[in-house]
Amino acid sequence: MMKKLEKILMPMAEAIGRNKYLMSIRDGFLLSTPLLIGGSLFLLIANFPIQAWIDFLNNTVVNPNTGRTLASYISKPADATFTIMAVFAVIGIAYSFAGKMGTNKLFGAATALVSWFLIMPYTVTGDVEINGVAQTVNLTGIPLGWVGAKGIFVGIFCAFIAVHLYTFVEKRGWTIKMPAGVPPTVEESFAALIPAAVVMIVFFLINIIFGYLGTDVFQIIFEFLQTPLLNLGDTLGAMVTAYIFLHLFWFFGVNGGSVVGAVFNPILQTLSAGNVAGEHHIICQQFQDLFATFGGAGSTLSLVIAMLLFCKSKRIKNLGKMSLVPGIFNINEPILFGLPIVLNPAMIVPFVVVPTVNIIISYIAMDMGIVPICSGVNIPWTTPLVISGFLATNWVGGILQGLLLILGVFIYMPFIKVLDKEYLMEEQNNVEEDDDDDISLDDLSFDDL
């Protein structure tokens, strides 16, 4: 069975690992990660789950002329990150993809961003009061919805198409050549002129075609691609399936988070941004990071506790002690490769089952309203459990994490005790062999000479 799984999963992991599109998406989103975490700190302050604090922020007026409260000012850094997160995604993905295509990364990213804005509708709908009557008017402006979560999928397509076109023109030598002695920066700038112009013309024509049809690219992709994908990703079945594959990859020594995350994380991050904007998605990035696993892949913090409480072999005891502190901060390489879990058939069942149980119970608890859904605040994945659950939901979320951690201990317990028994026997055999090899002076006799 292991050989059959390996034959299926290893080629899949290698294909995804070599796919420059998926890797560009993964690496591109890393650009926005520190910015979103920074914005999340302010968002967390503005939505700290204590009602008295929220009332204080909402009732404290900072600007008497406009009536703006302290809450609105504290929320501004979140608006400067989450609300325009698609801008960061376009730049990051195009920059990464340009590097993989062997072209200038900076000009590739800039051209993709311009192309994205070229096909964006510059119309903002708002309500104004004219002669005491409320009327809906269309104004010229950049819609915040399209530069936020709603525009991410269009941005991904723009990044790939723009860089492909840019590279196509550049590779054919359709560039302006500068004489020798010109500074490299000036030479690169003029070399990018024709490729960038061609890309802009193509996207300009695309915008005209969709405008003639009475629509725009953003609306079409959002309705017919992004919305169905988000609806599919925002399901318990999708989350469970993704995590089963993630842990099977880890079992064979492949970083499952990178392989599965390259496909699934853009959807999760978009759903998280939707929660920040007031939508209701149980499945999101924070749900995955904070409620699926504790201590790293396989929810191995439960395993570490089981090792310390129920095991007797020195090997497992010492490994448990070394792995406890890293496990609290969701780092578990010592367990994955030291126990090991990788390629260890004795541990594959709980390694897959525990995260699956965590996901199902957490989803049901949030779906029934026992635990609030994650707010979308980007809590760092290294935040210890209970604290992370409290910050992402409220105190009930922290308690749920603690209960799931304990449940995981009892699921891991029978499996680790079997492994402990095996290691204990090995240690005893090694001690006996050492005793047999020892030379004692009492065993020597002059009669044997």
C-alpha cells in the first residue's frame, strides 16, 4: 500500500514542485505576508474580543469636525493592507514569475501592475443626497473591492499573461539598443520600453473588447471563476481532502504545506480577506493555521505530550523534551524526522486522523455558533494555541483548541506506546550486548595460561 501511495504522490509532488505558475503564486503571496501581519496587529487592537474596549474605541472622538472616532483611525492601517491586498499579490506574483522566465523582475512586475489597472473599471457607485432626496450616482475612481480580495484572481491572470508577453517580445530582440557607455539603469529602462508598450497595447485592446460587450474582465472572472472556486474551497470536504493529501506528502518526506498550499492557500487567503470585510467564511487561512493542527503538521504537539506522559524509552523521552518548546510554537521538524514520522507506517494513521478530527470538530463548532468564525485577522502561525484561538475568535476558541489538543493526545497514545515498546526492547538489547562485551578482571585465571 505504501509503495502504491508513493507511486501516486511522489510524481504529483514533483510536478507541482516544478510548476513555475504555482510556485510563483506561492512566492508572490509571501510579499504581502509581513504587510498583512502588520495590518492585522492594528485590526486586532480595533477588534480585541472585549466589549468594554470596543465601546471605548467607538465612543472616543478624535476629530470633532468630522466625528471620526479612535476606532476608525486604528482601522486605517488594516485598510492600507487588507483592502488593497490584490496590489501586493500582482506585484509579488509577477516579480517571482519574471525571475522564472529569465527576464527583468522589476520591469515585469511593474508592467503587470499597469496591465491590471488598464482593464480595471474606474467607476465607483455611491449614494448622495440631492435636494433632500437620496440618489445613487456613478463617480470616477478606483473601486476598493477590485484592489482587494475580489480582484486577486484577475491579478493572477494579469501577472502571468503580462510577463509572458513581455518575455515574448524581449526574447525576439524587439528592444531599443543603447550605445556602449550608457549607465546600466538607463539601458535597462530603454530596453523595457517596447516590451512594456506591447503589453499595454494588448491589455488596452482587451479592455475595449469587453467594454464593447457591456462588461469588464473583473466582473466576468469574479462571477464565473473566482466565486465558484471560493464556494468550493469554503467547504468542509475541500478542507479535509486538502489536509489528507498534505499529510500524505509529509509522510513521504515532501513538504506538504508547500505542495498543497501552492494550490489551496490563495483561496484561503481570499476567504480570510472576505471575513475582514464582513463576510462569513468558516474555512479560511486562520482556520487552517490555528484550528487544524497544533505544533505543526499532524498536530504533533499532542504527540509530544503523549510521549512525555506515557512513554518509557530514553529515545522517545529525550526527543519529547527537546521537541516540546519548538512544538509550542508550531515547529515540529524534530518529531517528523527524529521519531520519525516520515516513512514510518506505525504513525501514519494518527498523523492523518488527528488533523482531520480537529478540522471536523472545529467546523461543526463554528457552524453551530458555539465558537465564532475567525475574524480574518492574520495571526502569526507561530503563536501558541489558546492565545491564537482567543485572538482569532474569543475565549471559546481558545478552549476549543485546548480540548482538541487533549483529544489528540489520546488518539496518538496507543500508537506511540507501540513504538515506545519497540524502542524500549532495542535499548534493553543494546544494554545486554554491552554487558556481554565488557571485560572483567575477575574472569581472568592464571590456570588458563
